[in-house]
Amino acid sequence: MEHAFRELRFAARQLLHRPAYTVLAVATLALGIGATVAVFSVLHSVVMRPLPYPDPERLVRLHAVNEREGAFDEGLAGPDVIDLQATLTGFELIGAALPHGLSFSDDERPREHSTYQVTPGLLAELSAPVVGRTFHPEEAVPGNQRVVVLTHALWQQRFGGDRGVVGRQVRLDGEEWEVVGVMPADFDFLEADVELWVPHAPDPARLSRHARWWPTIGRLRPGVTLSAAQAEVDAATARLAEAYPASNAGWGVRLEPLHEDVVGGVRPALVVLLAAAGLVLLIACANSANLVLARTLGRRREVAVRTALGAKRGHLTRLVLAEALLLAAAGAVLGVVLAYWGVELLVHLGPPDLPRLTAIEVDRTALGFAAAAALVTALVVGTLPALHLARRDPQRSLGEGRGLSGGGRQPLRRALTVVQVALSLALLLGAGLMLRSFSRVLDSDPGFDAARIAGVQLFAYGDSYRAPGSRQAFFDRLLDEVGALPGVEAAGAVNALPITQLGEGDSGVEIHGRPDAEATQAGYRVITPGYLDTMGIALRDGRGILPSDRADSEPVALINQVAARSYFPGEDPLGERLRTRGAVWFRIVGVVEDVRHDSLEAAPRPEVFFPFAQRPTGAMTVVARVAGDPALHVSSLESRVWEVNPAQPVYRSFTMPELRAQTTGSRRFYTTLIALFSALAVFVAAIGLYAVVSYAARLRTRELAMRMALGADRGNVLGLVLRQGSGMVAAGIALGLAGGLALARLADSMLWGVEASDPTTLVAATLLLTAVALAACWLPAHRAARLDPIEALRLG
């Protein structure tokens, strides 16, 4: 142990005597380790860490599936949930959580607070309250459900953290509700943005087995496996299909671990990011190994003298490893500091749909990963130079004179540089493909014009709308008021806005005169007469929704082009009739342009549009096309809502450019990080290439001077040094192209609209790296070409 400490002290003194070399090596390793630890922290916090609930491995999500129709619903039908609660024995609990909205009636400008209706027992199953209680089973009955549980943040914000809030009456949506509890500050409710919870008390008379929109969660009993629970659920859904064939035929329920449901969608992208950061670390290791090797070669005569005087090769090898260990340790310490900053940056840049975003941190596991990375780095950086030193003949080193030629024969250093160039090109290819893919997404035609759209999302429910026709009157007047605003060119409303999460609406559709087997799922859209013009959605055939399409007129509908091709191949759809299951028949009067409703990347799917007057709903989003910046008109839209009904809360205000940017937030996040890693990799590789070529040129100083003295011009010398670096660049690019294509295929799921072998990206990445690499080679070559041969020979 004493010998080890002595060797470490000696290595530390050597490093302090070469500050430029030490700073460069430590900084390179710190960048690689810091990037890797930061991304690992994200992966661990988001994907690897268990969900913050008791026994989270027994929590599952229940999804409705229909293999025949290719349908996959996020929730179940309410009556099906109730039946499963009563019959399944392998579950301790089956609960539902439905998004809702409530507002405090004493607010001067009422705004919806994000609320979830939950079945009794669900909150208590996930966490205990810090104040009060959760809900009792008898409160899940219409008329008894006027109790509310607060989030810790809302409790602090609105009630100042008063523990006496339990039992207090608050007025929500014009009705009295009793506060019964407060949840903990760190309680994460299924990654939902929520402020209030209320009991879910559905009216059985209004429940439909066709409406599969109850997000449902279950907890398995101890000892019950997922496969056993799935078998029991399959048997139960088969009985439901037999009992209710009109609604349940072909439908089943798929169980998925809740952890997988929450984080499964982001795992592949985060693994790719970790791989990219790992490549940066490999490049940094190769670069540092090159630096250590260069220093070792520079001390070859010193090492030979030590060996001749009796020093054992094992001792000399340990000195090299000790130096590498100190470099890696310093790089790890600085890297962890960079990782803390990096995680803060990642959380700041992270898209809102990245699950568990606020839980990301550099914890003990990440610090352990950093220590392991430092150890592996030390072995990589130190082993190769140590082995090279152990194989070197000391007599040969003693016989070499200073400044002799032969500097070009550095196979290990050249190999390390080739690896750096290859890995850099692989990362650059990945970044290029991601950038091309992101560009394709941004350039994709959504089917509407989002440039100058502002809007507000409303839930028109409660006492204000109990009178017949009151909801219709509210939206009619509101749209008239919005249309009269200065700068507003058109206004309309829809229940589900494209490429956003503003509203939901899917339903089974039947075509008149077709067998039930041809029934299919379609987007369910309720629109006002001005909606299509406001959004710039083109009418392709027939007519649009007119003001004359009222409740007492013939039921009509529009379909999009995908629906026309799917439902009426080779036929004219105008005049045909369809209905959502259980509804009246609607005559098709128009065909509209396809819209990418789910996202900019998802292909358009069948959609059916109904007049608001004939299918009224309280959940509507009012949109306005304006002149100029839509952000300047948002407050005017809100004011018009409150002028028409001062008690009507606004759930959300927005502009379509902002919403469109949010829909691409995840892709922008991953693309930005991979582009950053690739730029870092190219920079480190360029430094490594510069160091190798510069070192080789310095070793050949005497040879180059003699060539110039014998008549070689500066161009010959410049070309000689450049050819030496160009060979490494060419080999690295050839290797990097092969590796990059293989890695790109692994990340194919992250690409959209571009192939992994996209020739434009291949050429662009190769040319860019070639230009950077040749610039790194040109600098030492140019310096060598400016040698004064007489001075170089005199000093040599």
C-alpha cells in the first residue's frame, strides 16, 4: 500500500509539472464522463427507478383492445369497469381516474383547476394524505360526492398551509364542496397535472359501454402473476362480449405493468441518448490515451535509463496506470460537477411529456455510476500506454537520438485516432439523421394553417347550462363576440383540436346498409359552422357545416378523405348515411381535407364531423384566426368569455404555434442532445487528430529540415504531413460509415420521413467531418512547412 501511495504522489507531481497536458486530458475526460453521468441520471430517474407508490410492481394499467378493428383505447367503458370490479378476484383494487375541471367561484376571473375524478380507494392505494382523509365508498354516489382533496401546492397557495382547512366549505363551479384532505408534497399522481381530486360518482343511466374513456388502474393481489391476472380478465371480457354483443363483441382488456405504461414510450430514446453519451466518453478515453501515450513516448529515454539502472518494468507500468487513474479521478470529479449542471439543463429543456421530469436528479446510484466510469476510464486510458511501454526494448530507446525521423511510425496512436474519427462520424451521422427527421416533421403538412390561431378551451357545465338550449346560446353568443373583435378574421369551435391534447373524441362508426363487421373506429369531431374556415381546412367535395344545420333539421355530417376512401372505396360518399353506435343516422354532405389529428408524425385517420347544434357538448375549444401575432389576442378571447358568462372558467388559453411547438418538444429535445453530443465528439476527435499529427511532425523535424535543405519546397512538406493525417481520416471515415449505419438502424424508431441510409445525410456528415479533420491536420502541417531548415538542423 505504501508503494501505491508513493507511485500516486509521484504521478501527481509529474502531472503538476505538465499543466497544459493535465488540463487538456482532465477536461476531455470530464466532458465525456459528465455527459454520460447526466444522461444516465435521466435514464435511471425516469426509467429504472420504481414508481413512488407502495408495492409499485403490483400496479397495472388496463387498456381496451379490439384486434378486429385494430383499436387500442387508453381507457375502459364505465359499465365494464363496474362489472370487472365486481367479478375479478385477482385484484385488490380496480380504480378509475378521469380528468375533469373545477373552478373556485370566488375568483374574479374564474379558471379551471385541473381536477381528477377518482373512484374511492384509488388515492389511498397510492399514498396517505398528510392532512385529513381520502374518499369513502358512499361518496361515490350522485349527490354525495361534494367532497374534495387538495394537492399540497394548492393547499399552500390558496389556504396558506392551514391544517384547519379540513372540514371547510369551498365553492366550486357555484356549488359547496367540503375539503376532506390534502395529499403530500411529493405525491406524483400518475404523471398527471392535477390540483384537485373529487369522487367519481357516475350516473348509471348515462353510462355507455361504447364510451371507452375511463383510464383504469388495478393492483394485483400478492402472489398473483400478470399472466394469471390476464387470463382471468380475458375470461371476464369474454363473458361481457357474450352478454353485450352489440358493444363488447371483439373487445378485450390488455394488462400492462403501470411502470411500463408510464415510461415504456421514452425508454428507447433515452437508451439511444445514453449510447450517444457513451460514444463521447469512448472518444474522450481514446483521446486521453493518446495524450498519455504521447507523454510516455516522450519519456522513453528516461524510462530506458531507469530500466538500465534496475527499475522493474512492473513498477514503470504502475506509474503509467497511476497517472491515468489520477487523470480519470480528476475528470470524474469535474464530470460530476458538469453532470449536476447538465441535469439542471436537461430538466429545463425537457419536454412536458417526459415522464417523471421533476424526479430527475444525480443520486447515489448516479455517483456510483460515475465512480465506475472513472475506473473503466482509467483502465482504458492507462492500459494501452502501459502495455506499449512494457513491450518496448530499452536498448532501442537508448540508441534513438533526439529529432530522428521515424515519428510517422506510431501504429497505436494512429489506431486510437482512427477510432476517434470513426466514432465521431457515427455520432455525426446519427445527429444528421435526427436533424433531417426533425426537419421533415416540421415541414409536414398538418392539413390546416396554424400560423395565426389563438384559442381558449372551455368546459361549459354546471348550473349555468341546465336550461335547454343554454349551452348552444352561450357558444353562439361567444363566437359572435369573438368574431367582432378587432383583428379577428374568423372564429369557430371544436371538441378536439388537431395535434394537441385539447379534447378527446373517438367513436365506433357504422355505415348504413353495411354489416356490423365493417364498423370501425373514427375520430369524433363536433364543430361549429365557422371552424373549417378558421383552421384553414379545405373542403374537397360537397358542402360544409352551415348555420342552418340546427337541432330540428336533418342530421348531417362531414367525413375526411381517409374515411371516404376507407368506407366508400371507388364510390361517391355524398348522400350516404352513417352513425356512431346508438345514435341517429347522419347524411354525409361533404368531404374535407385530411388533418394530422394525433400528431405531426401520425398519418391521418378516418374522422367524422358533426354540427355542434345537432351533437352539443360542453367541452369545446374556441379558436380565432387573427391578424398579426396571435399571442396578442389571447387576453381578448378570455375577456369575451367572461363578458358572456362571468362564471364560466377558462381551462386553458393558447396559440396554435405554441401548441405545435409543444407537440414536437420530445423530438426537439432528443435531436438537440444528440447534435450536442456529436459536436462535442467531433471537437474532441479534432483535438486528438491535431495532437497526433503535430506530435508526428515534431518527431520528424530533422527529416523535414533535411528534405527542405535538399530542395523540397514548402508545398512538398505540407503535402507530406497532410498525407499522414489524411490516411487516418480516410480509415476513420470508412470505419465510421459502417458503424454509423449499423447504429442508425438501431435508432430507426426515432426517425420519421428519412431512411437510416439517407444519402444526403451520409454525404453531408462525411464532408463535414472531413473538413474539420483536414483543418486539424493542416495546422501542424502548415507549421512544419514554415520551418527554417538551417535553424532546425542546428538545434537537432
